[in-house]
Amino acid sequence: MNLPDFKYERPQNLDAALELLRGNPQARVLAGGQTLIPALKQRLDRPSVLIDLRAIAELRGIEVSSTHVSVGAMTRHAEIAAHADIGMAIPALRHLASGIAHPQVRNMGTIGGSIANNDPAADYPAAVVGLDATVETTKRRIPADAFFTGLFETALEPEELVLRVHFRVPRRAGYHKIANQASGYVTVGCFIAAFDGQIRVAVNGAGPCVFRQADFEAALRANWSPDAIRDLKQDPATMNEDMHASKRYRAHLVAVAAARALNMAAGGLEMEKA
Amino acid sequence: MNEVTITVNGVPETHQVEPRMLLVHFLRELCGLTGTNVGCDTTQCGCCTVHLDGRAVKSCTLLAVQADGSEVATIEGLGTSDRLHPMQESFREHHALQCGYCTSGMVMQGIDVVRSGIGHDERAVREALEGNLCRCTGYQNIVDAIMDVARNAPDSCGDGSVR
């Protein structure tokens, strides 16, 4: 398939990238391209220029401390999936990264691209919200709860780039997705994280945008056990519906994904993988 | 037009390309390397799998300009019909192909699997083939072929440090 015509730039540093973006609303930023290139094939967008971020060293690198895991925007999914220190600090994050799409996509796709695109069927938004991450951009630091604003919408402004994502290290966390068998996209997923004094439950795939499931959080705060959420029902009204899953089915799957994520958070990760 | 130099199977290939040209078309049309197939053209089937700087990627979902300055390995770089690469030999040995359309992608992905060090684990091998579709074999013999190389000739696939 031929793509629409565009120019290509590969700036060597952040300032050069921002200069190219300035006053150029038809410019698009190219990270791993695993969503953007298919979108261009379908003529969903017609950019004047693609600004490839791959050469920008400031957007790379992973740092792991006792309190945070900090990941550069251009970090590939495969790098997070293979990172031993992330596996120690937040096993659920590594587990999530290792299950995105398939290996060839994980070798190209980036965390910055994923969260800036905010596909409702993407994995990373659940981790960003579940782990109470902070998204550091070229202009400010945006808390996860304010970053994802709607279907393919984020708080990012037109000339603002994601620099890094800072995840908080939880006491425990788990992620489970029920994926479409053919495409691998998330039908419903759930990321659960327990911090001192806080439980966060983030649901992806189910609605137009990742959201926190407040009633599950309250129930788990009172009783950290699958029993606490077993009888909670998600309202189908706000769910997505497509040929793969109805609103009612997705609402049902929220509780299923949450129970399995909780199982992993409670220590079932090794069981799950074995 | 942009001038692009990609080292393909060890040979620098310099061509003038439109930025919208996909890597797979660069390989097939400008380098004359037609072993890499276009299957679905939608990032699903894996027929176009090549190695970019040592890791398997889908060349239908990569622009040639993105690969400028990088090293690309294709099926043509592995062996000759007289001296097959151990992964190709293993595919023949295990009858891991019928029509052959997916095979170059499968072989390139198989090498990435062994190189990543997961070739001994059947479940991991099957998961790692999630992005490669085969409509003939039912995958069993492909899995066998890859695991055989992981057991008997892992060094032929390089080590996992390539990046």
C-alpha cells in the first residue's frame, strides 16, 4: 500500500525536534511507527512532515530506584520486557510490556508513542494510571490521572513531547488483559497496584479511555482479597461496544480481568507464567 | 527524495527514495532482494520480517528512511542453496513449510527467537511466533525446527547482545 506523501526529518536533539514542530500543525512525530504507519496506509492522517525521534538520546534510558522506575519516551517495549531491574521492582510492568502485540512490534514500538496515541485498546495506559505515574513532558509534569482525557485524546498540547514516564514502585501490582484472539488488542484489561495507604485499579479496553474503578478500589482497601470484588458489577452503559464484544460482555470482563490481576498482585505471577 | 544508505546483508545500499517508501519495497525493488515477502501489509502476518540492527521487525511497518544508517539482514544474507543456514536446514529437515510464502519471515523470526535465548521453551517459542502466520503447517513443525536449532546450533543465530 502506498502511503500519502510527506517529508521526513530526523532531528539529532530535542531542541531541533521542537523547532521543527513549531508553528507546523500538520507535522507528526514518529516514534516507533507501529501505529502511525498503519494509520497512514489507511489515510487516517496526511501529515506534511514526519519528525522521527529515534536519534534523540535525551529520550532514551531506564532508571530504577527503590521508589521509582523512570523510562525514556523512546524506550522500546522489548527493552522494558527484558529489563531485569524493572522485573525486580515492578514485575507487573515487565509482564505488561512482554505481552504487547507480538515480538516484532515490541522491537519497534515505544512507551511514549503508546501513551501519546492513547488507543483505548493499548496496554500502557493501564500501567501509567495504575502505577500513579507522572508523565514528564517538554513543558511540565502531568499526573497520570490528568494525562488521558478521552478516546485517542491526552492532555498533551500540539507542540509538547513526552520526555519520560516516572512510575511509582508499588508494594504489589498485577495486570491481566483479555485480548482479542486475532488482533491481540485489549478487549478488557485491568492493572491493580497497592501502595502504602492506596489501592489503584485502572481499567483499559473497556471504555473509550482508561479509567479508575473507584468501587473496586474502595472494596480492596477494606479487604485485599478476590472476595471483595467478586460481587461488584460494572455498569454496561459506559462500556465500548464493537463486533468483538458487547457492552454487557465487556462489563462482565472488567470483574474477570480485575480478579486475575489481583491474583497476580497477590503473588500469582509465577503461577501465571508457569 | 532522500538519500538513504542501509547496510543490507553487509553491503551498503545507497538509493534515492521517497520518504513514504516502506523498507520492504526498498529491499525488493531497489536492492532486488525478493526473498522478503509482502503478505498482509498490515503488520499481522510476519512474511516481511527482517532484522534491523539485530532484532526482528516487520519491514512493511517501517519506512526505508527510518532504517537509514542501520544494518538490515534478510533471508538472502543467511545462506545459499548449497550451504543453507542451520535454521533453513532445520526447516527442511522438519518439513516446516509447504507453500513457502511465510517461510522467509518465519526463518528470520526463528533466528531472533534462538538469539533471544528462549528457544528451549516451547511455550515461549509459540508465543514468539504470534506475529507470524502460517496457513499450511499448523505450526508444529516450525516450532520443532526452531527448537532443534536452539538445542543443536544456537551459536549460528548469534547472541542476544545484538541491538
